[in-house]
Amino acid sequence: MGSKQTVNRFHIIALILILIVGLSWIVHLLITSIQGQKSAQDYKGWLAGITADGTGSLLVAYHPEPVESKTILKLPNVTPDNFGVISSDGTKAAYTQWNEQQTVRYLVVQSLTSSKQNVFFDNLPAMNEIKTISWFPDHRRILFVKSDQTTHVDQEIGVLDTGSGKVKTLVKGGNWLVKRAEEENGEERMTFYKTQDELDKIVKTYGGKPVPLDDAGGYLMVEFAAPVLSPDGNRIVYSATLNRNYAKGENVPLWLASSLWVYDLTSGQNKMIYSPSDRSAIGKAIWTSDGSHVAFISYTGANGEGGAIEYMDLANANVKTIFPPTTEHHNNVNLIALDRNEISFISAPKSGSFKEAKRWILNPETGEKRLMPVQLKGQNALLRNFSNVQ
């Protein structure tokens, strides 16, 4: 009898121990899961990009307020002219890299929780590159621009599914032969491949006004500024500029038309939302943090100088200048969205160079600006290739 009670007591104790161990493991999994969910928000609201580190580069994450920076990856074989981003859950990084011949820029996706790495677009022809990349909020897809410069610039905006490797082209640019000098019977003559009506149609497509055929250059090509995802990940804003390969006269800009577009990822609709009436060119555009406004740079100088920061209310399509170029802020570039709808940008004085450039923060509603001093590894930094983590 006593022996049976001892055995039963042993079984009960063993069962209790098993239950304790099991419950402990469940609690551990729950804690790990909760920590994982918390880490999914670790980099939302941060900035990320490539910065120089000796002969190589670092992929760095930076948080403006409170100021904090983290080295995500050391990239000794990547030059600092490349693009780098991290997913908002902190599990993946992506960066571009040139091949050994410096003729193709491809994409690398690196797991930050393991050694797994995938390479995409490394089989592109020479003179092709992937640029201006960003993660979607799903941590799976990457938005990018592919640029083919085999002959003349030919660009497209696409989405890569890093899980399946499938690529979807959203917007195609294109280039057109307008005219060129050809030899006939020992004499050189200009041959036209586009009529005035055909040229007018192309220019109008990108928001421009009619241009005489003689002034159109030999080739036309569309170039995109970095496409940027809306905070909800459902729309893309980008600028498209129609350039010619040469222009007559001094200080004459190459562009013939420039416009601002929004691509709706849900419906697939691509819509021009603004084109300047003064023949200026539009640079990078960004969403403000509330997703209801778009800020962008508008250039009047033939070499991209004199950039005004414009602000568009998407509810009524009104556009206003919130930061005009001045002698002190002559070259304004590289917009980045911050919290509270604020905007960060780089500016350099007219009389100086980018050695004198500084990064500023602008409140678009009040017009107030303040310096944004940035230091990475104890060195001043402008965050020139950085973008928002979403």
C-alpha cells in the first residue's frame, strides 16, 4: 500500500515538474513574442542610409529625437555612393553594390537575425543600376528605380518581392529619338524622327508647354526622382522630368517638362497631380508624416541650384512656397520627413559649396527653421543618402 502511494506521489511530483517546465517554456515564448513585436517598431520613425567608413561604408540607422544612432552593418566592399535601408522591424537590411567592373549596380538583401543573404539584379547588362531603394511596411517588398544608361537614360519604377524574387514594373520612363545628323551623298543633313505634333504630345504628357522642334535636342528621356511611399504604404509620390540630351545656349536647362505624380498601389492608377507653370524642374518629393501633404524641391537654375521647397495640400491641390532660395540657402536638397509634419533638408550658401552645407528642420505651417546638427561616430554628417524607415 505504502509502495503504491510512493509511486503515485512520484508521478504527481513528476507531472507537476513537467507542468512547471511547460508553463515556463510557454511564458518564455510569450515574452519572446512580445519582445519581437516590440522590436517590430524599433526602427519606425528612424532614418537609415550609407555613410563612408574609411575605404568602405557603414549602413547606419539614425533617430532625430532623441538623438541616437546605430551601426547596422559594416560594408567594407561597398562605396558610400550606394543606397542602404532597413526594415522597420529590424530583421532585414538592403543595400546596393557595384560589381567588380563598376558597370552594374545590383541589390543585396541581408537578414539581420541570421547569415542569410540574397542577391538580386546582378545579371543586369552593363551600364544598368538599381538605385533609391526603400522597404514596404510589410518587410517583404522593396521599391526601387532601375536605370539603364546603355545608350541614353531609360528608367523605370518597380517593386521587388524579396521572398519570391518576382519583379513588378509600376511606371516606365522611356526615351525618344527626335533628330540626328546623317550623311547623305557625302553631305551631312539633319534627319527628323519626330514631328512637331508628336513632340508636343510627349512634352504635354509630362506637364510641359510646346517647344519648337529645333530646340528639342537629339534625344528625349524621362528621369525619376526617388519614389517615396506614403505613411500607410498604399501610394507612391515621385517626380518625372523630361530631359533632352543637349540644349542651345548658355545656362539653358536640359529639361523640357517636369511634373509630380502619385501612383495608387491599390487601384494601379497613376496620376499627375502638379506641373509648374514657370518651366522649373521638380526634384525629390516626400509625404509629410500625416500623409495629407507633399513637400518637394522646385529648381529654376540650369544646374539644379536655386531650389525652393514647395508644399502641396492634397485635399485641395493648393501649392505654396514654404522656403524660398536665398543667398544663405541657395542650394536646397534631400528632403526627409520627420514627426509632427516637419521637414528636414540640406542647404548650402550661394557663395560657398557643399563643404559649407548644413542640415535644417523646417515647420511648414509656421515657416520656423532650426539647425539639425548630426554626428555619426563623432563626425558631422549631412545624411545625404538617408531616407525614412517605414
